[in-house]
Amino acid sequence: MEPLHQLLMLSSLLLVAGICFMPQVLTAEQDKVQIVHYQPEQVHLAFGERTASEMVVTWSTRSLPPDTASIVEYGLIVAGQSTPYRLNQRAQGTATKFVDGGRKHSTQFIHRVTLSQLEANSSYAYHCGSGLGWSAVYQFRTVPAADADWSPSLAIYGDMGNENAQSLARLQQETQLGMYDAIIHVGDFAYDMNTKEARVGDEFMRQIETVAAYLPYMVVPGNHEEKFNFSNYRARFSMPGGTENMFYSFDLGPVHFIGISTEVYYFMNYGVKTLVFQYEWLRRDLEQANLPENRAKRPWIIIYGHRPMYCSNENDNDCTHSETLTRVGWPFVHMFGMEPLLYEFGVDVAIWAHEHSYERLWPIYDYEVRNGTLQDSPYENPGAPVHIVTGSAGCNEGREPFKGKIPEWSAFHSQDYGYTRLKAHNRTHLHFEQVSDDQNGAIIDQFWLIKSHHGSYQNRN
């Protein structure tokens, strides 16, 4: 019997029984409600204000659920049980309307929920959304301990891009293998997030979900995030510190990490207040990190930002000018230069991107190589910070060539696509590796940074 005939027969029987039955016909407005996009997407994590016990879950929906709910349901994963996890905890956050600055003023809602009082050294399952749509179930692992006596591992890179994100597949695989405690993306994400009415930004955030929904994905802005005063960047991420993701710091094991915006030195059309505010904040943060009790607990200080102070690529901007703005500050007056701060407060490592290549420098200050005291061990108790440029995760702009004559302060360089691994073994030893995706994951460079004492370089030379 045809379905229509069945429906008519059922209706007739119900009418005979005195029950009025009419198939539901949705009005145009009701039908519209049914297709509104409440489904969470672009899920990603970041450390909260308390690295050891807080995780921030961020996601997007096209429309705001009628009950305006932003919910994460989560629970501990317990191995060996028939049901390995139960989403028996619940946290609620807020949603913020984001309107892109493009012609169509594309709109979405960014949801943020902080998971607090998490147990250390534990795995959690979670999903996010509302009663009108839930994400898939993801999982993350909290840091092993709140103190400094453990050895974090991170993947660090910049300049990935939405197209030719060559390193992403390997990073996805290594994330699933549990190789990292966090990711640091040093600017230039989608090329560009605002493109095509911000659809390129959406595509990139969906693309990295397979990494960022499982690990804290810590970021700083690059020049390709500049459009509309970095609005896509500021809206989409959730870094600690309350500075709209532009600069912040966090502790992980024996390391104090500092993320900064180098772009405040280059896009002065948005004003100078952010530059001055960041500089003053950075000095205060370094002073706090150098208090004897803090430096004893977390002796390593690593800073990262997008544009390098030093590089030897052959291009017409940063690498051909010895007085980069981030290094010396404003032209002529040399105000707000950051290199003297790194030297005064004993920053151990400075990590940059922007150049689509990898370069490791000898310890350097003001273009003077200041290697360690032992001739065959330049990275043992060096007299200046070590700079690394790691901007070769992918992108469709191609690789950056190097100069014909490499400067004496450049220790190693490569045009291979890839990314950097860092393992902070303890208070005295850091280990870095450069992974080449072109060479199927081969390690093309590695070195140990060894320090028996930390602090200002001013009295060492």
C-alpha cells in the first residue's frame, strides 16, 4: 500500500474514533527555525589562567541558541571500565557575537567555557554545545603536576596557511599519539582569516580542530591577521591574561612562556597604545619571573612572537635591515626596543616565524655572537639569548630563499617545510629538534641548551 494511502486510512480511522488528526504543516517561519545553524564547529582548547587546573573550550555556531546556552559536558576517562568515561560534569560559559569587517558583515557566535578544578595528570572526555546541537566527543589530558618538576613537550611553528598546510597531517598523527602537551602557533594562520567574508578563517579553524580540540593551542598574531584591527584573530582565540589574545604568559613545567605581538610595531595605523601597554606589561612580567623564588622554581624563560629580530633570508623587508623594529624600537629614537629587555632579564630562548624557513642562531646580542664558555659547546651557559625562526609549517606563498653568504651568527638554516619540537627535560636542559616534512619526518637539526645558572646576562661578559 502506498504511504499516502496509509496516511489517509489512518486519518479516517482516527476521525471515526473521534480524534482529529492532521499532518503538521510548518509555516515558512517555523521551517526557517528548523535549519538555523546551532551545530558547534571549530572546537579548540587553550590553557586557562591556572595552567595546571583550567582549560578553556572555544567553539563557534552560526546562530545563537534560543536559550543562549554555551555548555561543556565532561568527565574523567577511567581505563579498564566497560564505560571508559561519563560526561557527568557540566560547565557553562558565554557567547559573543562576532561580525566580520567584510562587505557582507558575516556573523557568528564565539562560545567560551572554562573548565575549572581539573585533576592533574588526568584524561577527560568532553563535548560542547547546547540542547540544539552538540559537537563530537573529544578528549584532553591535564598537565602532570602543578609544580615545575615534570618535562613538557611542545610542537612550535608559524605560517601554516589554509592551503598547503603541509605539516598538518604529521601534527595530527603525533597529536593522536600523545606526543605533546601543547602547541604554539607563532602567527600567520589561514592566509587570511578575513578572506572571502571570513570563510577562510572558518575553514582553517575547522582544519586544525583535529589538533586543537585535543591539545591547548596557544597562539600569537602575525601580519596576516592584521585586517580590521586583528578582529578575526582577537575574536576566535581564548588566550589567558585578558588582553584579547595579543600578549600573555603561562607556566608549564620548568618553563615560563611569554607570547607577544610583534605586529604592534608595524601597524601603527591602529595607534600606539597597545605597543606601549605591551612593552610595560612585558617588563613587569619579566621582573616577576626573575624574582629569586620564581626563577629558582621555573628558571627557563622562552618568549615567542611572529616577526624575528634576526634572520638571514634574502628578502626586501626584515632580514635586510639590521635595525628591526622589534629589536631596537621606533626608528631614530629607539624607544620600546625589546632586545635590551631580553638581555637584562636573562631570556633564554626567543622563537619567531614570518620567514618561511627554519634558522637557528648562535647566542647573540646586538649582532655579537656570545657563545658558551666552552669552544665545542656554544649552547652551554651562553652569554645571550638563543634565537630560532620556525615559519615553515606550510602556506601557499612558497619558501624563503637565503642569502648567498650566510652571516657568521647563523648556525643552521633550511628551506624544508616542517616544525620545531621542544622538550624541557629539567631546570638545566632543553632539547630542540627540527622536523622536516619534506623528508618524511626526518630530524634535520637538533641541539641542547644547557644552563647551570639563569638570570641577567649583563654581568656575565
